[in-house]
Amino acid sequence: MKILLINPPLTVFKGGTNPRIHLPLGLLSIAAQLERKGYEVQIFDALISAKLTKNNPSQWHFGESWEQISNTIRSIKPNVVGITSIFSSQSKNAKIVASLAKEVDKEIVTVVGGAHPSANPHDMLNDKNIDFVVIGEGEYLFLSLLDALRGQLDINSIHGLCSHNRGIKIENFIPEKINNLDELSFPAYHLYDMERYFFLQNRGFSARKVAKGKREVSIVTSRGCPYNCVFCCIHSVMGRVWRFHSAEYVLGHIEYLKENYKIDFIHFEDDNFSLSRQRFEAILNGFSARKISIKWEVANGLRADDLDETLIKKAIDNGCHNIQIAVESGVQRVLSEVIEKKLSLSSVLNVAKICKKLDIQLYGYYVIGIPGETLEDIKQTLLFAKKMLLAYFMIPKISLAAPIWGSRLYDICKDKGYLVKDITPERLGIAYDPQGKGLIKTDEFSPDDLKKALSRYNKLFIIIIIINALRSPRKFILYFSILMRNKFLFRQLFLNR
């Protein structure tokens, strides 16, 4: 049985984020498990071509053309095509890939998985070209599906597998979680053009807005989240129970990447990297004991209340490039009652003081425009971000709240009539970005209110950054080099487009 795993192209929306190329970690991990079981598997990443073509005045197509994707499927002649659909804003493209596979050969089994189908499975189930929808973690579930297709397993018994096609109806919406993540093989990097990926990182297409290395990768070392933030959909994808790779596994994975791909920077993409202090310290101690020299960051942010001076200093001593914390709001009531973050702003202030003392760059994530906030709350959050920037140079990353499928925020907005328009992939693609426009309107604020407030703040932010850079030659060179490597960031900051 021949398996082809596809990462679809992106639709880049005017007013949305710039085109980026991320390692398709889910496909790489699934491919590794398939290879271990003897399956013939290939990965086709439509993004790696980095072709950018204009569809219309407000949209661009980023990646290989639909014709080329169709030709690739026709050339490989797979029995099964697996398609990843990570972002809801890009879900339409996963459906198009499935339709292309069926046009090539209607007998090809099409399977879609990832964050979007896990959060909104019916969106994919209602598509006639998608045979199976995988909910949650795909490594073992995909293997079980293949066993069922070969007649070795009852297809109706597979938890997390759904289908409304091929003459069957399966609605097993509750997946089984992988409790021992160390059982999984390292992702199948050898099936991916890593050199092309590194090349594109340095041409403004890095997975993160700012590339910090020349050969950087993202890895995920844990899954699940016990917290309950209103805007997040992680529970529908990875569940509430936190599961993790051991420190030994993580260190071995990093050594493998350094030895085979000469990586120089790691983005830990975990949502809860520091949930276990014991594991966090074991990883840091392992860096030192194994003499692993590499820079890294926790890209999705750490909880401020997990950190203290001892831990931050140990992180710095073992390659930590910066600290990123998820603040969310500068108003304690909003944090506690609206977002339900269960975080004290005093812990944010404590981390800021420590980072300034230890001279490590600090970033803070904020989100504005959540029902339950007042316009005054939003102004206070922006004021808090400004104060933290001026006093501690905590660089803010401010986003508009997006009512994504699978989140409690979406349910609240839908039930109470707060949605300005029905949610579509395109509207989500624009709403995700600070330069875009929100989708939520309450008695307290409108999308225009948020855009105006954020626009005023962004102008002030740029002025502060420029003044700071002029005071420090080191920071001036750093900021200038970042802008030169990422033309999209330059356009967004200075041209507002």
C-alpha cells in the first residue's frame, strides 16, 4: 500500500499574516510511524516551492499550483492520500486537495486530519471528496485505519475516526490519547527537503515572524492542556490531560537534529513546556551535561507563574534566547473572569523585573476583543503593554480575539449573537492578524473600535522601538538585520500592509 501525505498550499489574505513555511510536524511524525510498520510513504509539501501568485486583488496563492499537485498525485499513484489541515483559515485548501485526488482516481482513499478537522469535524465530513476524518493525534489512528482498509481491523472500532462517505457512517468523535509519547519515533525528517526549508527561512518565509537562526526547526515535546482559556481550542485537538516526552527523549531528539541537520535554533512549540518544573530542569541540566550548545525559545509562551530567577538564569545559561510569556490582558478581572487564565499580573511583573536584571529579551502575548471586556479594559491592556515596554522593554505581541471553531469563545459569540458575520476561513485568516479586522461586536466594542485602538498603539510601539534602537548600536544592528531578512515584516510595520 502506497501512502502520500500532503501539506496543502496557503491562501494569503490581504490584511492577514505574511506567507510562512512551517515544518509539517504532524505529517513527519505520522510518516515515521508508517515507515516503522513497513509502509511506503512520501511527503509532498506544496509550500516548499514558495511560489506566490495573485488570485485576485485581495488574495494570493502561496505554494505549488493546483495543477502541479494533481500531477504529483497522478505520478506517485498512491492508494491513500493523507492531508493535513492545521489552520481553520486554510481548511478550504485541504478540501481542494482531496477533490484533486478523487479527480485523478476516485478509488484513492482520502483522509484529512489536523487541528481544524479535530475542532470542526462536520466541516470535513460534509465534503463528498473526503473519505475519512481523523480527530486528535494521528500517528496510531492512521495506522489503525490502514489495518482496517486491509481487512485486519473493524473500521467501526477505531476511536477518533469519522466518515460519511464510501457507503458507511462512522462518528467516533472521541479519540484515544497517546499516553507514552516516548514510544513514537522521531519525525521522518529524511522524507523532507530540509535544505530547501533552511534556505527559505532566510528569505522571509520562516515559520515565526522573525527568524532567529539560519537553520532553525520547531519541535513539540508535550501535548494537552489542563487550563481553560476561553479563546483556545486545544482541548478538542489534544485534550485536557498533559502528556510529555521525557527529558531523555527530548535531548536525544535535539542531538539527532544537530548531528544530521546542523540546526542552530529550536522553537519549542509546546503550549505547556514548563508545566513540570522537574522535567524543565532535567532538560536544562541535560543541555549542560551533554554539552549541547544551541539557542532556543518557547515560541508559544510560558506561564509567568512557572518562572523564578533561578529557573530563568539556568535557562539563559543553557541557550535560552528569550523569554516569552502569555499575559493575555493587563486587567486582572479580565484575566480571571473573562479569559479564565488563572494568572496573577503580579507574576508577570516579577518575571519582567528578573528578565531586566538578567538582561534577557522578554516578550508578552496579549489578546483583545473578548466578550466581557469593556472598551476601557482594552485601553488599560494597551496601557499596561506600553508601561511594560517602557519600564522593562517587554516587547508586546497583541492579537485580536478570533472566534475559532472548537473554542468556548466561538460558542459564546454564536449563542449571544456577537458575531459580525458568519465565520468563514477567509474571515478567520484576516481576523487572526493585528492588521486585520475582528469578527466580534458586543455592546462594549466593535471591530472598528479595536482596529483604531490597536493602530494608535502600533504607531507608538514603532516610535519606542526606533528610539530604543538608536540608543543601542547592538539593538540597531539586530533590528535592521531582522527587517532586511523579512520584507513582509517591514511592509507590515512601516507601510501598514
